[in-house]
Amino acid sequence: MLIFEHEDKKLNYEQDSVKISDVLKDLKLDGKKVIAANLDGEEFDLSREVSHGGVINAITTDSPEGLEILRHSTAHLMAQAVERLYPGTHFGVGPAIKDGFYYDIDVAGSITEQDLPKIEAEMRKIVGQAEKITREDLPKSEALEFFKTKNDPYKVELISEIDAPTVSLYKQGEYADLCRGPHVPDTSKLHNFKLLSVAGAYWRGSEKNKMLTRIYGTAFATPDELKTYLKRMEEAKLRDHRKLGKDLDLFSLHEEGPGFPFFHPKGVAIMNTLIEFWRREHMKRGYVEIKTPQILDRELWLRSGHWDHYRDNMYLTEIDEKPFAIKPMNCPGSILVYKTQLRSYRDLPMRLAELGIVHRHERSGVLHGLMRVRCFTQDDAHTYIEHSQIRDEVMRIMELDKYVYTQVFGFKYYVELSTRPEDSMGTDEQWQTAEAALREALESTNTPYTVNPGDGAFYGPKIDFHLEDCIGRTWQCGTIQLDFQMPARFDVTYIGEDGAEHTPVLLHRVVFGSIERFLGILIEHYAGAFPYWLAPVQVKIIPVSDKQLDYVNELRDKLMADNLRVEIDTRNEKLGRKIRDAQIQKVPYMLVIGDNEKDNNLVAVRERSKGDLGSMSYEDFLKLLAQEFNPIK
RNA sequence: GCCGGUGUGGCUCAGUGGCAGAGCAGCGCACUCGUAAUGCGCAGGUCAACGGUUCAAAUCCGUUCACCGGCUCCA
């Protein structure tokens, strides 16, 4: 006897086993959108026979679970098409992912993006054939035999590692795949998919293994959702900071300096404004600022542990035949500053901030506009504290991060706790204490976080703050790292209340992370339309003709004297043209100056999104600007 | 670093073995203009670099570099 429950409904069957689709039908849970079911937390195909009852729910394509199944089935569909078109292809793994799916394959020759339409066409053919997707449970040994015969070494490897007596196979037509399932009942359920790109991916994610070909695609429940997604990707492309950086004349990249961006006047204007804001917030919060050298004796890096744990990322040089290194981090320099005096417990927490330029050797393939570079400015600070101050200091920093990310910039962000990596220094006990301290700070502030095991710095665990960009990618910005190692290695001390010497705890932290990366994220976040306080050009003055040049120059001088970033468009162009160009440059305010304004001592204000605001006096315009959000006012 | 792709004027791109092109931007001239592109003209390229094949290479082959999409790695 089997008993199924759904909400307040109950259903009994006399027989020993029953088909999921029958149960759903009897519960009136069937429908066009239903592709699988959830029974006591486990997902089942509609065609599965079950011999136990429980709480049952239908899985529809408009739920996250349903979408995942849909995408997973589409991955299989793609694999089947690939196998038809490229016989002899070996298959790796093909899961559903955040915005779609992929399949890793080992194909003789190569597949390029030009081949995708062909594969897609074959997929549609299989959809038309409405191939039934069937599940088969079989002993591991049989499955192994099956894939050995099929000459699919990757599947053989996967099965050998499965720790269960039986495995499941999913078949559709001539295609069979090792898979946990569930899947849609047949291939005709798959319509709204698109293959997107081809890339390389190491087998099982290890660079020691062979590189396979990965085909990315996406699938949605409805054509509209697919269209919306593709449109969003198009729009994201338009926001790409590399394109906007060029169009808005913010920065450039050159072959002569791979990974070393060149910043133009407008890019620097934004960065300087960010830095001004940063200084203001930090001075308010009890930080003091230092500056330490770019190049330091190798001895220092040996002592800090960087030589042992970070050498591959360091640029080396020589001065007077002595080895030196270009700094990849600011901590050792900060420590030397701390140690210039005998410190008292009364000096703690001592918050030494530094806008430190660091160089790190990044492998050529990872460079990406401003997001991933080889030289960047960290908005760093090293805080020296007593053990008892860890929690409070971490919470103070988290508060600052929250203010900056959400209040000032309006970002969504995610918090991650990264624990001890393989290549690290210190004792297990030190790491446990440090990790526990960070956890405590997260928990006592009710901050939701995920744990990223083994991703800490080599000297301590860390809390990372990831900001989400316009296409849902996340970038690590802020970090708070707890360090018991450096202070000990450098004999950093303070005199306690008890008159004895103690070793302080060192907190490394950044808010923006890298000024360069943060600028990149902001460009995409705002799509180049920077808010008034950050805009590289805040006001563009546009004379209607060159008869107003004198008045316009006078206006510019006044605005500049009021510390505004202002430009005049003196080109011999029509008004419409000058406005268009200022709009394209996303300047927040335009002042249109014709005879009317000149004769009556007025300015005609145009705001980039609201349009013409009419004429007003200069003073009224300043009042208007004063109402704009401005955290450094 | 690895896999795949791409590299033509400041920008966006056409040109697939036979004289290097277009639009925009720039410069000059005319128009002196009222809220998203005025017209006419001029100038601008070692076709990423190096090597090879060929009577002839932007085009075919090789090497290197950079960039793009990913993987691995990271702020």
C-alpha cells in the first residue's frame, strides 16, 4: 500500500509500485508545464515507477528546479546532436548552470562558433522526432562495460568513482548518457534554447588534465524568456567597461603594457573623486594614511613569507647587484612603519591606511580590461589590534563596507568566508581561532555568508565581499583578512596594560579592493552615466553660436572657481549636434547659452535624462546642483 | 599558462592571391544656428610583428605578440 500526500490531499494505492505520472494525474497535478516530480525531497522522472509513497509535488518548467531539468535535458539533446554530427566524440560532463548549460566534449578536430548553427539545426531535428527519454538503472559493472564498449573514457572514469552498486543511464534514441536525472519525458519538450559559445575547459577542472571543448548554451521555459535573456546579454555588451572606457575616453590599453592600463584625464577625474570620498570616510573613522615604497629588499619578502608563498606572482629586480622585489602587497611596508616606534596598548587599534600601488604577475590569459590587471591601486589599510578587539574591529569594517556598497553606490553584494588554503603558514590552532573570530563577527551582525573552503590568504582566513555586475558576474572587491602570522614573523609588539610585551593581531582590509577594478565595475553598473558627483564632466556649456563665447567663457570660469568639472563645446556646429554629443558622453548637465541667456544673465539648463529644464539664474542652477546626491560635499 | 577565435586609418567595419576601401571622428571652407547628427572639400594605413610559399600576399603557411570567449588562477 502506497500513500501519497499533496498539501491537504491524500491518495492511496493498493499495488506495490506506481508510475509518477499516474500519481500526478490522480492528484490532478498534471499539466503541460509539468516535467518531473518531487517526492519527499527527491526528484523523479514522470515515467519512473516508485515503490514508496510520500509528499509529492509536480515540478513545472516555470520553477527553478524545472528550469534546471529543462537545461540539463537540453545539454543531453546537444550531446546527441554532436554525436550524430561528429561520430567518435567522447563526452565529459554536461550540467545545467546559472544561466544555461554546457557540455564538455573531446572531439577529433575542432568545433568553432561557426559550427553552432549546424548543431542547433540537428537539435531541432531531434526535437521534431520527439525521442522518448528513458531511464535505466543498472549495476555499475554493466554500465562500465557499456561505456568501455562505447569507448567513452571520461564516463568510465566517472562511473568508477561512483560509490553505489547501481547507476542510472538515460537514453534517447541512439544516444545514452550516464546521468542522475531527472529529465523531461521526451525531446519534443525542448524548444527555447540557443547555443552561445565554445571554450576550452580542463577535464575535471584541473590544469594537469587534458583540455576539452566546452559548448555553452542556454534554455528557457518560454520563447519570451529566452528572448529577454539574449537581449539582456546584448545590453550587457553595450555596458562593457572596455567599450565604454574607450567611448568615454576614460582609459586605454596598449600592447606595450599588457595588463597595465593607461588612464586618461576623465578616468583619473573619476578615480580622484573616488579617492577623495575614500579619504573622507576613512579619516572620519579613525584611520591615518601612510605611503610605502614600490621596491623593497628581497630579505623583507623572505621574512614575510611572500617569497615562499607568492613568488610566482612577484616581479623581481636588482639594485646594486642586490635582489629586490616590486611589492605585490602593502603589508610588510606597513609593518615597518608600525615598528618605527614602541607602541602602547593605548595606540590600538592603530589603523594605517595606504593607497598602495601593487604589481602582481597575472598569467596572460586572465587579463580582462580593468577587472583583472597586473598593476593596481589597493585602498588598503592595516589595523593593529589586541586579541580582544578582533570582533569589534571586523564589525566596524563591515559597517563601512555596507555603507559604501549599498548607500553610496547601490550595489547588491555577497559575503564569503574563506578558510585555510593548502599552501599556508601557521598552526591549525591559530587558523581555527582566526576562522572562529571571523565567523563570530559575521554571525553577530546577522550577515548571510557562504563558506569558500581553502580560499583564504596564505597568512590567514578572510571575509570577501563580492559585488554583482550588470550581467550577474560577481567581482571580489572588499576583503577583511585576519593575520596572526606577519606580526609574529616581524616581531611586531605593543606594551600592554600589564607592562609586558604583546603581539598584536593584524587586520588587512580593502573596501574598493582595487580602484581600477572598482572603476570598471562602476562603468558597467552605471552604463557610463556616472552620477553627478562622480561624472568626469559635470557640466557642459553649449553656446548656440560663437556670438556668446565671451559670456560662456565667463560662466566656465565661475563654475571652475566653484570646483566643478566643466567643459565648453566651442566647435562650429549646430546646437542639436552639440547636445547630441554631450548626451552621448553622458554629461549630467548641459547649459545651453544663446542670446536670450546672454542678454538676461541666465543659463538654460538641460539635464541628461529629464531634458530641457528651462532658463534660470546662475545661482538657481547652483542650488539645483546642491540638491544632487554628493557624499563628499 | 591552456583551448578556440580575432588582429585592415583615431573608432566601427568591407576587402580571401593581381593598384588598400567606406562611414564616423579629425583638419579646412561656407553657414551664425535654440534642445539628439548642416553642407562641401582635404588629409590620414609598413593591412599586429617577423619569417616563408608565389611572377605577385592584407589574403596561403609558420613563429611571436596583443586582444576576445572560456578554463585554471585572483583584488
